Amino acid sequence: MKTKKKILFVCLGNSCRSIMAEALTRHFYGETWEAASAGLSPLGWVAEKTLEVLEELGINTRELHSKGLNHLKLHEFQAIVNLTEYDMKMYVPENLRGRIIQKPVLDPYGRNMEAYRRSREEIILLLETLVI
């Protein structure tokens, strides 16, 4: 059996963008990628609209929860995809073996459903072009 590549998606609160990316990766690429997500400053809960836009596509949202980088072993990931405009260098160890991929996505937090759908679609396109 082939080992899955481990990929981590990071956003600010781990309530919208990175949670979407984790769920979408598991749904569309679960056979080849093991996805996780975290926030630079986690809110501790997932935005209701995040769950709604994922459920619109029939994606299971039961196991999604907001967490910080300190809850994960960063050295286990081949890639960390930074969905924010913030620099990740201060958040990761110097000896990180995986690469950091900077791919900012619109933060829909506090906006309407259309903003959440735009972010979801932007993430789907990003996943189609992502090579790790």
C-alpha cells in the first residue's frame, strides 16, 4: 500500500479556509493525501457558514474542529499550505523538512454565504493545481 502524502492547511482562525481545505482534500483526494488543518490563532470553533458550504457539496463535516499549530507534529507534513497573507516562518521550526506553500485565499469570516462559496471554489481550484 502506498503511503499517503501529509498536507497541512493553515489560516488565521482555523474556522473557515483551512477547515474547508482539509475537508475538500479528504473528500476529493483522500486516497493520496492525508489532510489536516490548523490556525495561527485558532477560534476554537468552526463557522456555521463553513459547514453549510461544505454540506452543499455533500461533504461530511462531523469530525472538523478548530485547533492550533501546537496540536500537530509539523515535522510529519510534506507540505504546509499557508492560506493567509502572514509569514509562517515564526510559526514553524527551523528544521522543518516539508515545504511551505504560500497560497492566500479570501477570508470569508464574518461575510455572507457568497463569500464562503467563493472561498470554497478558490480552494477547489487551488487543490487541482497543487503538487506536493
